[in-house]
Amino acid sequence: MGSLHITGDPDADALLNENFDALVVGMLLDQQVPLEWAFKGPHTLRERLGHVDPTTIAALDEDEFVAVCCAKPAIHRFPAVMGRRIHSLCGVLADEWGGHAASLWADGCDAAILSKRLRSLPGFGPEKTQIFIALLAKRFDVRPEGWESAAGVFSDAEPRTIADCADEASLAAVREWKAAQRAAGKDKQGRPTSA
């Protein structure tokens, strides 16, 4: 289904490429940790729980789920905070989207509506929303009308983010580009990181 190559683990990549619920959880975790660590999180959860089903996760006691996230190796640098955020995300998906992340775009909505829907999810701010729309378009052929505008700079061909990781070479290019941006004092959008 998808063409994402990121974790260094074929099974973890396969889960992301076949399961949009796992992909959304990985995107949520993509914060203050390396890409590989963030996007391997859904596979770790599946190994521990036997699934990454939002409705089933939402039905778990939050503390019980957070303990699963904190078990070694932890799913994130801040596993308790992110565990609570995943639990909350799954609650929204279960309550508002039939327990399936793909329902956010399955009705054929345009990218502006998809952006609003994504922004309503726990942990999805403006940039994460833009990157996720670029990820859907570039790696999964989910291209709602207006996706380039909604994705902003992340729709271009520059190897900036997870959306540009199709194989080892492109993953290496993203790492090199990010390192060059940091050295130049710029963020993923090319803006100065300090005034």
C-alpha cells in the first residue's frame, strides 16, 4: 500500500505501509526523537498488545496503557506523556472516526478539510499536519484536492521529512538535509531557528 522506508526493521515498515492507524501513531510520536525511533513505536505496541487498534487501545485503562508504553525499551524519550497522548488520540479516532484513521480522508474531502480534521487530533499541530498530508500524498498516493497547498513546503522535492523516505538513499538524504539545515541555523521549512 505505502512506500515508506524508515525504521530499519522490515516488519515495522510493513506495518506502517499497511496500517494507517499505525502510521498516525508513528506521526504522533515523531517529536524530539529520531525518525526511526518514533515510527518503530507502533510496531513495538503491536508486539506488546497484539494490535494497534484505536478502539481497543481507547478502551484500555490509561495508566495500564501508559505502563505498556514505558516498558523497556520505551516507545519514546517521554513515554508516559506520549502514552497518554496516544491513548487520547485513539479515543478521538474511536469516538469520532469509527476507530479508523483512514476515515479522516476516506470520504474524499479536500485537503483543507483534512487539515482541519488532523488539527483536531491530539498532538497534531500545524507543521505535523502539513508533514502528514505530504506523507499521505508522497508515500501512499492519498492526494486530496489542494494537498500541495495544505502541505506547504513539505510538498516540494526537497528531502525534508518522513514524507521523503522511500528507501535507504532517500532516508540518508533527509538526514543530510536536516544536518545542513541545523548547521545553517534553519528549521525544516527553511526559516531561521533563532532571531
